[in-house]
Amino acid sequence: MATSVQSTSPSSQQSTFRAGLRAGIPVAIGYIPIAIAFGLLAKSFDLPNVITLSMSFFIFAGASQFITVQLLMTGSMYWEIILTTFILNSRHFLMSASLSQRIDTTSRKLLAAIAFGVTDETFSIASTRKEARSGLFVLGLNTIAFLAWNIGTWIGVFLAFGLPGTLQASMGIALYAMFIGLLVPSLTNRPVFVVASFAIVMQAVLHWMITPFFPISDGIRIIIATVVAAGIGAFLFKEGEVS
Amino acid sequence: MMSLFLLVLGLALVTYLPRLVPLLWLKELALPAYMKRFLSFIPYAVLASLIFPGVLSSTTTTTSALFGGVVATMLALLRVNLVVVVIGAVFGVYAFQTLF
């Protein structure tokens, strides 16, 4: 399994990268309308175009970009915005940690490039596809997601048109449908089923029983539910590691 | 304007660091077996946590969102291509909202 990037031929590297691009198509479909909405929202708040575009280019994190625009408009302090973003996105720490054990690539440059594109959506694909042990595959996947996110932002900012209202509302289901499409086939594996069930129960408890009394952000809830569920899984199932 | 741009760079930094640090440094550590099992369960725990309860508020009404979720689940059970699952759910919600 010690196939390093250097030892494979350029043509097979290219096809691995392209396979990653193809695997990212569902992510791109989901990202474009959301990014358009982001561009439109920022525009409606008169945020300078170059700031909106550089947010999608440098930050590349959907939820926190929306929240940042909203916080800016309500006149929040910069440190509050930075802290909120950090808390919201710290869940990617868990995802990168999980990816680090999956990816064969050892090139630090490639790993640093891959890290930039770790989102909920790209991670979900990267960790459920067998080919995703290759760093180039993940890079291709992240690249198409990044392009879709930025193209969508440009459309929102400069063309200032979105999808018709009803279709836009229906697109909201897109990324969730993708998550469902990625999770459901794995549920035949009993440990996976148990872990996913615990995560859902945890989320329900946090969302309906704790948050009303003690507000917890979405990012923190996802982290708590994930850590508890994966922890229970690691405790219950000693053998037969899921792949 | 300049201060806004510095804010964007600050946000970029606090977003990139949690993505980067584990990928660069956990790779070289020899993790104990339970840690490896824990990390191998992360994707499924994350997926479930992302789906629920977020999916319920993903469209304008909870019922249409629920309908979209059911369509996606059924398509996923049929093991169709992921793009079909995504587009099928979007049109399911669209049809639901147009009809009801």
C-alpha cells in the first residue's frame, strides 16, 4: 500500500484527480444555489463586492460566511465574529483528524492543500468513498466544491439573480439529501447503525432538551453529538473496524 | 474596507487551522487502537449529526423538508447514483410545495 504520489504515472494521477472531480458533482450541485444566495445576501447588505468574493475565496465555509455577514450587519465586534467562526468551524478538526488516518498521501504540501477544502460535504464524500485514500482524489473533490462555491458567489454578486423562489426553497434539501445518500447505504453495517442512532438521539436531546435552557451553537452541538456517538462506538465495538 | 479585509483574513486563519493541524500532525503519530476506531466512526457520527435535526428546517416548511428526506432515503435505499438522490429530493420537495 506504499504507493506514494511520486511513484504513480502522471496519467493515472490525472485520472485519480478527475475521479475526485466527478465524485464532487453532488456537492457542486448543492453549493451553487447556496453560494448564489450568499452573494445576494451580502449584496443586499451593501458589503463591498471584493469582501464578499474574498470571503468565499479565502474562508470557504458556508455557514460561517452567512453568519459573518449577519453579525457584521448587526454591528458585532470583530473578535466576536472571529470567535463565533472558530467555534462553528472547529468541528472540522474532528473531520481532518479522521481523514488523516484514511489518506495514504504523505506529501505535506498536498495535505496542506487538501486541508483547505475540508467541509462537511467534501469530508462526507471523502470518508465514504474507497478511492478517497488517495490524496489526489480528495484534492479533485475539494477543487470542484471550491469552484462551485466561488462561481455561485460571483453569480450572486454580479448577475444578482437567484433561482425562482420555489425552486430556491426546494434546493435547501440538496445537501441533506446528499448526506442521506451517503449515510443510508452504510447503515447495513451494525456498528455504523448504532453510532448513527446514538448521534441522532444526542442531537435530539441537545436540540430540544438542552438548547432551550442553555443555548449551544450548531457547531458545538455537532461536535458533542459526534464525539459521544463515535466514542460509544469505539467503546462498544472492539473488533471489526469499519472502513 | 482594509479592516474588513483583515477580518476576512482572520476568519480564514481560524477556519484553516482546525482543518490543517490534525491532517499534518496526526498523520505521523502512531495512534492507539481505540483512537483509530473512534476516528473511523467519525464520518457516520458526523453525517447523522448533520442530517438531524438540520434537515427539518432545510426548506420552507417542516412537512416538505420531511417529504424530501423520505424521498432521499428511498432513493438511497435503491442505491442509485448520489446525483440522482440529490436531484430527486429537490424535485420531490418542489413537487410537494407546488401541489400542497
